[in-house]
Amino acid sequence: MMALIESQELLGFIDGEYEMLDPKVLSNEKEVPNPTYVAWRWSDRLLRGWIIGTLSKEVLGIAVGLNTSSEVWKALEDHFVQSSQEENFT
């Protein structure tokens, strides 16, 4: 998975480098959709879909209700680090 993420220059979405942008910006004193946010959201949804698409049924529930690729990645890291630590103690 990391090879794909890195090859597509998407690592910043999961490591925090590419933070979520404001969906609206001011233009001529009016709030308008932020075109940079639209592009950010598209890429993030694509990455989130790739990550979720690789999950087994047993761990798919970890991603339910999470909105960004960063949230999904962090939840998976937390789950598997905890699982590894528990295995070390048994």
C-alpha cells in the first residue's frame, strides 16, 4: 500500500503534510467554494477508497464513520499497534 501511496505523491494526506483545507473562501466579500479544497477532497477520497478497498472484512469496521484518509490510516495504525503490543504480552 505504501508503495502505491508514495508513487502517486499522496503520502502527505496520511502523514499530515496536506491538511484539510477550508471548503469555502472569500471572494469579493462573498463565500464561494474553494477550488483547492475540491481538488484536495477528490484526492483524499480516492486515497481513502484505496485504503478501505484493501481491508479484510475483519478490520473493515475500523474505518466506518471516518471521513478522511488520515483518519482511516490513524485508526488502522492504532488498532494494529495495539494488537501487536497485546501479542507481545501473551
